[in-house]
Amino acid sequence: MNENVSFNLIDEPWILVRDTEGEMREVSLMELFEQAPRIRRLANDLPTQDFAILRVLLAILQRSISPTLDDDDDPAEVWGRLWAAPELPIAAIREYLDKWHGRFDLFDEEKPFMQVAGLRTERNEISSITKIIADIPDGDALFSLRVGKGAESLTYSEAARWLVHVQAFDTSGIKSGTVGDPRVKGGKSYPIGTGWSGNLGGLYFEGATLSETILLNFIVRGTEDDELFSEGDLPSWERTAEDGNSSGRCPTGRADLYTWQSRRARLAFEDDKVVGVVLTNGDKLDSKNMQQYEPMTAWRRSQAQEKKLKAPLVYLPRTHQSDRALWRGLDSLFDRGSWQEGSSALRADLNNWLSYLVGNDGGCRLDRKNLLKIHAVGLEYGTQNSVVTNLVSDGLELSAFMLSEEGESLVNLAKECAASTSDAIFVLGDLAANLCIASGGSGADEINGARQRSRTQAFFEIDSPFRLWFAGLGERSDVEIERDRWRRLAYSIIRRNAAELLNDAGPSSAVGSLARVGPSGKNTWMTASRAEAIFNAALRKILPAEEDDKAKKGVC
């Protein structure tokens, strides 16, 4: 590090945001907190960057207000005061950031932000800066944000964003062996897994402004329900070796986990650019049974891990699927399972906190009429988690009422409708496959291709209507009326797709073809009319038969 070079994240613009006027700009940490009511949202290079930076903001807010709280303060009341205020607690935030000002300098000689001063390999090698850029995976440019734009260097602001991101989402694999690391063998640091957030199916809530977004994700209690924040819960920039900043330890709370140092890094600069990096493994953290600490993901019970470890209960983060819209996995968002009861799934603790705030126990600090957006974000990895294969980013608007106990009947309705809609679309895919057979198709690839294309098209067409219907569910909604409204709409879309498949089948499908179909594998003469009859019978089991009559009369 060089004492003549400084880039302090508290003062220098580095976080990309979109303001309420629609303009994109870079702001410093202090500017972000001061202007949060006038900023619409974070708008960084990738949605996963937004997620990682949001967690840094939450850690700063927690440590800023922690000294102002008493042990007997009611968490919901504290949150309610923050929510009702016209701005974030700027005086407390400024005092905190002033106290730790030096720790936020990218190039501080002793404690550079999220780095290790003097980190080096035995031969003093410097790796390409692409090692920390997630849109340029090793060996294959999956994303193209920087292709042709000069991936050989980064501005200081870009480097700061990617540094936060690499600590959260870095790929696994062999890293550079660094001097003084006892884990190094043969000059190499062997895999410990992805960055902590790479294990998660990340979830966070968005409000109308960034100020609201920060507070919607801010849990005003410690990792135990009966306590406020622990003074021992320190973010990475406050930690020293004496605090246990080493591999193999457990997190002390959310601030610690939000800024977990999965990697040891040192940025290398030249003139006014960052041109390389020393990057190696940092603190290893097992993802099993971390639901007490990690609130921004849902959890699934793993019986395979229970058997392997001979443990009574093992929960793992429930990750997202890039080929599956968020509304198709509503169970992961709203499952009210209990760890003590050994439920198969647990919803994110963030959901539990907001449910508390909209409920009577929390004094209804969050108005049930508020329209929120739950955002799902994450990376998919391949080849032993050593490369990035897909980015997951999806959002779903919902009434805050849906998070309350009184909204559970509507949640169950939405789950039911999402499941039946998916079932109906799968039946539509079977119609496409049978029509392909009736037209003389015989190869598995040809038949399965027809099935998949029809399902993909139907999911695409039904996606927006379901999101709009779901966002409209609220305190005044009637379950039976909404069930009927959705069934009629879904039925009309699926029937229209079926009609198009039948029209496109061609004359030969009327005559048909001999093929082995069904579980029995018996030879059956498949025709278009037979395929339609099978489809209609299956659809009636999924959607009420009377909907057929309504659809024929033009009701939609």
C-alpha cells in the first residue's frame, strides 16, 4: 500500500444508484445514507453486487444505532421510530463512520478495506484483475459487461464494488498460496467453497426508496429473540486478530456474517487504476444450520446430511433456480415451518421479522397496505463451484398484508393457484408431445423438444398475469372470488395455447401414427383428436370442469 494513494469509501463516490428522477449516478457511503429518501434503488454492475453492498449498509446501520439502544428497548418500537422518521439516523451514522474512517480506505497501509495489507505470494505474483470480476469467469466470458471495454484494469470505484462482491460471491477452486498461510500446500490454497453469499438463495425486500429498502431489511434484534444487538457482533472493518478473525470460527451475529471475509485479498494499483489482485482463501464457513445467523435466505431440511452426519436436524440454504420464476416457488417464501418441529422447510428469518412488524405483537409498525417487492438474487455455479454459470434475479410485488397471520389464507390460495397453473402447463406440454407423435414424430429429442417449447411459451405468457394478480391480493380480497378470477384467466391462456397447438398440428395428425405412449408403454394409435381428449380430461382434474363452460362463453 502507498501512503500517497487514498480512496476512502465514506467520502468518494463508488456505489451506483438510480435516484427518484430516474438518473444513474455514483455516491459515497455518506452521500448514500444522507440521500437515501431521494434514491430509488441500488443499481450496480450486477444484482448480486446490490445484494452484497446492501448487506454492508445494514452492518453500518446496525453498528451506528447499537450504542443508542438500551437493553429494555422494544425492537418493534425502535424499528417503528426509524420507519416513521423522514430520514435515516444520519447523526449516529456520521459519528460511527467518522470513528472508523480509516478502515474504509481501499489503500490504507495497515487496514485496507476488506483486504490484508502486505498480502503476497512466495514469488510476489499479481493475478489479473479479472479474478474478482464475476462477469468474466475463468475460461469463458459468460457475461459481457466488460468484454471489449478493457478488462485489464478497473477504476477505484469499480474495484471497490467488485471487492465487496468477491468477498460475498467468489467462485470456489484453487487460489494463490500466500506467505504465512498454514493451509498452503505446494504453493496453492485448496478450495473452501464459494463466498458466503454464494451458498444462499438471497432474498431482500424493496420499498419505494432506498431508505425504505434499507429499513425493510434491517432486523432490530440480535440472533436471539430476547436480546438486542450484541456488542461482540463486529463487521470485518472493526475486527482484529484478537477478535477471532481467522478460519474455523463461528459468526458472532448478522453484522459479522454480512461482511464475512471469505477471501483474503489485496488490490494492486498503478497510476489511477487497479490493475491486479492477490486473492486467496479466507474464513471458511459451513452453511449447515446457520438459520439463526443468516436471515436473507430460505432453508430446506437435508435428510441426506442428517444421515451422513448422524444429526437429528440439518438445514441448508434453499438456493434459487435460474429456469424457474419466483412465483413458482412460493413455498420457499412463505413456509411457516418450525425448526423445533423438524419442518421440511423454513422461510427466511427476514420474512419472520416483517411478519412480526405487520402483526399485532409487533404493534403493526408496518402498514399492511404497503406494497413491497421481494427480490430473489444469487449465482449458479458449475464444475465444483469453480465457475459462474448463471445469474438469478427476480422480483415479486406483494401487499404487506400477505406477511401477516391474517394473510395466510391468501398465501395458501396463491400457493394453490401457482401449483395448479404449473400442473396445467405441464399437461399442455404433454398435448404438444402427443400432437408431435400424431404427426409422425418419433425421436425422443423431437418429442421432448415440442413438449418443452410449449411449456416455455405458456409460462412466458402466464408470468405477467400471475404477478399482477398476486400483487393485487390484500386485506380486502376474498379467497373464493380471487380463486375463481385466477382460474378463469389461467384457463383462458392455457386453452388458447392448446388451440394454437391443434391448429398447427397439420393434416397428418388427424390420421395419426402408431406410437408407444403412457406409463404402460403399449402401442397406441395417436391422433390429434385423441391427444385433445387426453388433454381435456387431464385439465379438468386440475381446473374445475365448469370453467370450461365459462371459457366457451367468452368469460375471461
